Amino acid sequence: MERDDVIEYSLDAHHSEEEGKKIRKKIWMVTAILSVVTFVEVMMGVFLSKTAIGDSAGLWATVKLAYVILTIVKAGYIVMIFMHLGDERKPLRWLILAPYALFIIYLLFILLTEATAL
């Protein structure tokens, strides 16, 4: 028994070779960018540990801040690409991303103020 209520969308997807090359190039670019950011994060974790840096509190705070920034950049890029938010208009992107950015900043504020409280 064949169902007549199921629509096969893949049969309607017709791409030329040029469009296919553009899509493949974008996939490789996304893979490269995410791989580089992940590699930098891992290398920071391997070579810039607290014991390797020593007792320099300012340098250790810089390493932690850089790690947080890299993680946020990677998360934002993933949202823009894999959730197709990058294809939307700029006001909609800001409408979706701004509350999350403010929430992350708020959480960092709470983390830093409570960590230094006695």
C-alpha cells in the first residue's frame, strides 16, 4: 500500500554543478573554521595549564577569558551555520542572539562577583 500523504522533497532538489561546488566549498570552510577554533582551545588546555603558567593570576585570568571567548565564538558560529540563522536578516539575528549574549554576560558577572566574595 503506497501512501499518498508523504511528500518526497528530495526529488525536487535540483542543483547545478556550480551550486554544488559552492555548497561543498561552504561545508569545507565551516569544517576548517570550527576545527581551527577547537584546535586552539585544546592546545590552550594542553600547554597553558595553571601549573605551566605559574602563580601569575593576571595571565591565568587572561587564559580563562580567551577560552570563554573562543567557546562563545564557536557556539555563535554553530548557531549561525547549522541553525541557518546566518541566512536571516540582521535584525532577526540580533533579536535571537542578543538575549543569549546578555544572559551569558550576566552569568559571567555573577560568577566573577560571587567567586571573589568572602
